[in-house]
Amino acid sequence: MAGLQFLTASYRNDLVPFEDLHRSILRYGPEDAMHLVVVPDCDVPLFARFGGERTLVRPVSSYLPRPLMSVTGATQWFRGVPGLSSLARIDAINPFRPYPPVRGWIRQQITKLAAAAASDAEAVVIVDSDVSLVRPVTSDTFVRDGVVRFYRLPEGITPDMRRHRRWVEIAAGLLDIPAPQGALETDYIASFVSWDPAIVRRLLARIEANGRGGWAAQLAAQIEFSECILYGLHLDTLGSERERSFAANETRCHSHWDPVPLSEGDAAAFLAGMSPEDVAVHIQSNSHTTEQLRRRLIATAQV
């Protein structure tokens, strides 16, 4: 079993920040850690140059839309829809359940889960394209005494975070468990989280066990969901005490989540907000922060 595997689901619009991520993993990641990069089939030629001894570029069709053997053996199909990808971000359809069509964001999350479930690594680190490592990372960063680090932020979802609360309700329904009813709920969403592949496989089997079809078909039928909340709620509710023993409420990644660009005046404050424990920085791609400023911030944060 390998120690760590980095996993990124990317696409052509994130090519520029992905290049920075790629370099940072080669520089700061463990030398024996493979970076699995899964992209739409049409984008493979754009990402192929990143392939190497430590980077594996694979098309989405390696996981979907070929017939996907589910955990219980049922076959599911996802087919691309030429010419529709630019309309409402429609990416594919499931011919056995054609409505709703599968949007790119949903398919990307399904791909992450499928790739993580197929991994033979001890821990899979889900890292988005707009993240860059800035400090050394080892297996001990994410695994302690055989337990994979579990990011959870108690009371992180407040009543005004309606979309997050909706994602919790959706995850509970998929897992066939009661939805949390507190005014404040636990948040599990981050751009830099670690998963235990064995737990991911159990999670997918749990979804199938409810009898409403294969796990991928059920997820594809959702208008929205969060893979991080799905994993976190499953582990918090159905995992063992040992599996939750390496829980932490910090992401170890300093993030700018707001969909507004960082300005030159914001740079110093952003860097000052970093914790000594942070090993990565994340500047949301849809913030439209300039490439020049983003790269300068990354370079300044590096050690």
C-alpha cells in the first residue's frame, strides 16, 4: 500500500493555476507520493505534459462514462452530451435516468469519489487546482498511527449558510441517516482534505445499500451536493472512534474563498493571516485574482 496520493480533478479553465499546483507538489510533496490528475477526455492533451514518474494524468472516462462497475456489481452508464456542455454546464446524461442531466460540477465530484475509492494509497489528499503547497508535506501530515486526518469544524455551518445546510440534508438522505437538527452544524468543506480510501468505499456501499440504485446514478441525479460533507457526515455518524481519532478543525491551507479578487492592498493582510501550521495556500479561481498577484503571494508564502 502506498503512503499518500494526491488527487486533483481539473479541466482546461484551471490549467494555469494547476501548473503552479503541479510544481508545488513536486517540490514539497513526498517523493514517493503520486499525483493523480483526472481531467475531461478532451483536455488530456493539454495536461499530458505534466505526466511523469510522480504525476499520472487520466481521462474522466477511466472512471466515467464507461460502464462503471458499482460496489455491488450493478452497471451504470454516463454519456457525454456534445454541444451541451456550455449550456447550464450540462456535462453528461445517465440514459437510465436522463433527468436531471449531469452538470460538470456534479460529475467532477463523482469522479473524485470514484478515483479515491479505487486508490490503494493509505490516504488520498484531495487538492483543488487553485491550491499550491508552500511548505513540506510528509505522510505524517495526514496519517497518524494508521488513521487518516479528518477535517471537521464544529459549529462551522451557521443558520445563514443555507446552501451548506441543504448539502447536509442531501448527504443525510443519501446515507439514509437522520439529518442533524442543531442551529449550528459541523462543516467538512475545504479545498485541501484527506480521505481514507477504505472509508470512501464503505460510503459508496452505504449509498447503494438503500436500494435506490448504484451510488454514481444516485449522485448524478442530484442537482447539487458536496462530496466533502458526504464523506464527513458519513465518518462522523457511521465511522468508528478510532477512525475519528485524528480529527482537526484547521485545514492547514490558508484560503481566500470570496468570489472577489484580492487587490495589491489585500496581499499583506492575506499573508499575515497564515498560520505556522499552514502548508498550502488557496486563492479561489472564481475570485479572478490576477495571475501576477496570485503567483507573487504563493512565492512569498513559500519556505
